[in-house]
Amino acid sequence: MLSFALGIGTQNSQGDWLEVYYPAPLHQPDSAIVQAARQALAADADAEVVSFLPEHCARLAQALREAGADEQAELAAAFADAQRPLVAVFLSEDHAPASVPEVYLKLHLLSHRLVKPHGIQLDGMFGLLKNIAWTNEGAIDVEELPARRLKARLAGRTLSVDCVDKFPKMTDYVVPKGIRIGDTARVRLGAYLGEGTTVMHEGFCNFNAGTEGPGMVEGRISAGVFVGKGSDLGGGCSTMGTLSGGGNVVITVGENCLIGANAGIGIPLGDRCIVEAGLYVTAGSKIAVLDADGQLAGTVSGRDLAGQSDLLLRRNSLNGRIECLTNKSAVALNEALHAHN
């Protein structure tokens, strides 16, 4: 069993799921817990998404308590007072999601640090998710927004729309231990932020992407990109994701790397690499490789350096060419600055 979770969510007027919140999802749960939940909800053995009502919660809580799942039992008991739709999801294996509740569970598993980016299948998820108006009154189907706005105004309320997107911000669902986020709107649900990560106000982290931690993020971590511990992404820098030109190439940043301000990468980096501020290196970039004496040893494409460690990539201000040298200095994060106590 890949995962089991109890959730509370939002549906539109047609009964379509818009979003689901899972307070305590389980990864690879004990089979006894799963069996107890199935029996309490009278769920078919192969059912993966099971809607249930508040009146089922007492029976479910008792069954989970007897199975030794105290946290899940307390959650089920609390759900008895729910005013929103309830759902239990049983993911028997890691296959492409087939419903919105499945998508949201997988995004939760990532943000809860139960699986790492690229550690779970998300194929086809965009076709399942609706564009949502994320408001001060929760998730609203965009097509139903005008009616909801009018209803709020007639009741003397102002309906504030924070954004219109398929994804919510992570912190409305999960706040992992030991992180700092300057602007929570810039981290999407499904981001994986390792302990010790700081995301400054202009930093951004997409879903199925993130940091091992500790690390400093003042630039953009695009979808699919994973950053190793001790690395620093300077202000305005960019990493090319699998959704924005990177194709199927997985871009990673190794440990103790520095990508300078307004720089960018379209190739994976190994450990202890530095990319000079303002320099964007892509797979097709022509790079002059210099030896220990600073002499030209050859010219390669960026893809030829993919994944290699101890690189210093810079642009020669005299002739404009991109050069690669051996990086002889390590990048060390300021421990006091990045403390999360």
C-alpha cells in the first residue's frame, strides 16, 4: 500500500472535487490500518477514493483506534463535526492519479516530506485539476465565481480573490518543520522543502521540486528541480524545469553550490559548483574549458558538463565567451543567518 489518508475538501455545485486537505497522510501504512478503515467505511477492496459522511466517523475512529492508529482515530473523531465533504483515499500502488483527491494526496506526500521530487507519479494531473479561484472564503470554481461574489456582496462581505490557479499555496495545507518563507504565495503545494531551508520574498518553489535543506532560495526552483543541501540560489536566478523548456531532462543542483544573482542553469550541476552572477548556461551553450594554468584546453557544449562537480562557470568580460574552470573554493552558508530556531 502506497498511502492512506483521511481528507476534508471542497466540491463545486456539480459535486466535482476542487481541492482536498489531508492533515496527516500515511506513507506505506500498516495493512491492519488500511483494512480497518475499509471495513468501517464498507469500502470495496479495490476502491481507492471513498466519500463518507460525518455519521460514519465514530465507527471509523473506533476501528482505527483498535488497529493502533491513534492519530488517525483522533482525526476521524474530529471529522464528525465537519461541514465539508469527507473522503478516504487508499492508494494501493504508485500509478498516475485518476482523480483530484488522488492528486492532492500525492502533493501532500511531497510537502510532508514523505516522498521526494520524482519519487511519485504525477502524470496527467493537469487534466484532472480545475482552474480555481483561491479566495478568503476558500476554493471556488472559476465558473461559479460571479455568483459567489454577488452572494457575498449582498450579505455585506467582500470576496477577495488571491489568485486563479490550479494549485494552492503550500502553507494553506502543510508547514514543514524548520523552514522560513518570506512570501508564502510563492511556494506551491507539492513543493518539498527540507529542514533548514529559507525561501526569501522573491524566491519561488514549484510542485514536485524543492530542496534537501539547509539552503537559501532567493531565485526560482522550477517544476522538477531538486537542490542539494548547503546550496544557495541567488536573487533572481532561475533553474530550467521540465515544464518550461527542459523537456525530459531532470535539472538538479548538487550540494554546496552557488547560482549567482540573475544567473540560470539548463543543465544539472554536481557538487560545489558556482555559476557567476548574470550567466545563463544551457545545454547548447559553448563553453571554453581552461586548465590549471588558465589556458584553453578545449571547447564543449553545456550538456557535456552536465552533472559534473567542482565547476566554476563565468563569462569572460574581455571576449564575452563562457569559461569553465575548476572551483577551488567551497560554498558555505552563513549558519547564523540560516538558523531556524
